[in-house]
Amino acid sequence: IVVPNEKALNLSPNWDKSPGFKYYGEGLTNGQCGVTIQSVRTAHHGTIKCYLGVDGDELEGVVGLTVALAPLRPELEINTKSQSGSYEIGEQFRATCISRDGRPPSNITFYLDDEPITEGLGLDEIVESIAKPNTMLYTTRKTISKFIQATDDRRTLICRTHHIADRGQPQEARMQFQVRFRPQPLPVINVYGVVLGSDAVINATINSNPRPRTEWLIDGVSIPQGTQNGRYESYEPVDLGGGVFNVSLTIAGLTLEDTTKEYFLKASNEFGTQDYTVRISSLEAAAPNGLDMAAIIGIVVGVAVLLIIVVLVVVARATGKWCFAGASLNTDIGPDSEAQIAPNHGSYEKDYDHEQDHMDQPADIKEKHNGHNGAGDIKTNTPV
């Protein structure tokens, strides 16, 4: 066996006379010729050859041995010039991560804080270099391109290299974004739960870098930050970190009329101005599904009451109670049926006889009149 920068080794399963090298395999008779190197050195990098004699012939096997070398600490080159180290929203940012003199080549990954970046990445560029004879090294370059957003402010761009020789401890280079932008737009800001008669605090949270200058406009009256006008007091913006600021207005002795107004907030810095509309309400904010708990309970109670009323009406009709008393359930009004309106048959018969008397009277008069004229008897049937 020939190992780069070592003497030729005569190895076999039963021969152990070469310190630092041992035979590896399942026996020469099986055609396996291998070596275990107990301590690998950089000089061993290259091609290992094995020669095996069989019946006077010599067979040769070849295998490449790569001795890994950890690369240098990565470098992060910024290809986009910035003003005082800051960038503006919408600006295109370009950077290149370089991992030099590793073997084999390094793998490079970009992160924004702890989030891997998968878009805007170029292909790995690998360049070979020879530092000295029999020492081939590799330099890897990878580029990133992205458009700056307001949310990038104060976040960290990380270039991290992974290599077989880093023993699970990757190396990295970092830079922190500084993004400058005007106050960012927001939809109408709704503030709920203010209490009538009490001092109300209206808060608005806005994104801006650098710090904004603010003023409130109420009924055409301007109230700059840090000033008071009548019942209204405007405060300095409070820095919450990450380009986020809280802007507050206090209204002393809140009235019902105050809840019907619209409050306008103007925020500005050296990059621009943004206007906001704020509305306040003494009601609680609606639940995410559009109904709060009180409304849900009211609906449930209303449905339950309606069901109870329906059940009571059905029972009352079936048993003849309340307003259904005296009504018959016999609704058969066919030609062969008797229409019984009232269950009191005695009273019904009396009314019937009395009605019959009145109906018979004109019939008797008619009979007498007909008799006077010599006419015959006329039979009458008075239907009832």
C-alpha cells in the first residue's frame, strides 16, 4: 500500500510491523486490500494505491483520500453603499459571504436573525487555489439580494458556514440593519372601552425611524406633543424599541360628545409625514367572530324562550286550556258531519228552538194568505 508522503507498506491480516498503519479488509484471498491510518496528517491528502500480487500478476486499486481543512472565518462584504450605515425602505441591498481556504468547499447559509433566507440567493461560486505543493484549497462565495423593508430595522443578517472540519461549531459573520423610514401608514385606529366621566387615554402605536414628531388635531385645534390645551393633553412619543413608538392623548372628563368625534394624529420625521384617524367608543371591542359574549348569551336565551312559548301553545291547544278553552278538536266539516261549535248542548237546543219560532212565523202568515186566495196548502222546509 502506498500512502502519500509515506514509505510503501507491506500489510496483511497477520502482519503488524508498520506503526500507525494496520491492514483493513476481509482478507487478501478475498481480494480486499485496505489500510487503517491511526493518525491522519495533512500530508496524507491525495491518492492511496494498493498493489496485490496474484499468480505472478499484480493488480492495482486506487482511492482518493481527502484530508479536511477548516476554512477561515467567513467574511461578509456589503456591495450596497449606505448613508451613515443606514438604508431606506425599498432600497435594494446586496452582500456577499466568502469562506476562504477550506477543503472540501464550505456550505454557506444566510439568516435574518434566526430565520433562514431562501429567496434572493445566488449560486455558490467555488474557486480552487494551491497554497503549496499537494495542498489544494477551496474558496466559496455566495451572494444575497433583497429589498429593504421597515421590518428589517435592527435585525441581524447572518452569514453562516458549515464544514466537515468545524466539529459541529459553524462559523459566522454578522451585520445589523439600520433602516430609516417615514412613519408607516395604518388603517383607522379604534379605541374601545373608554369610560364616560373619567379621564380617557387614547393610545396609537406607529412605526417610524428615526423618532417621529407628533401633533393631534381636534376640531381644527392643533395640540403638539408635550403640550396641553383645555381638556386635552398630548404626550411625547414613547420608544418601544425596534422603531415602534406609542403616542398618547389624554381627555379629561370624557363626555358623550367626545365619543362622536374623529381625532387626527400627524406624525413626521426627516423622511416624510403620515396622517392617522382615531375613533373612540365607550363600548367594548367586538369578539373576533363579530359577536361578544353578551350577544351570544342573549341569542341563546331568546331561542330558549321562543321554544318554551311554542311548546306551551301546542300543549294548550291539545288540552283546551287558556284561550283555547271551549273549542272542539273536531274539525271535520264534511257534508256528513255535524258542526259542533259549543259543547253546551242544552243551550244550543234552546237557541235553536227560539230561532225556529222566528223562522216559522212568516211561514204561517204565508199559509193564511194563500188560503185567503183559495190556494192549496204549501209545504215548507226551512233548512237550519
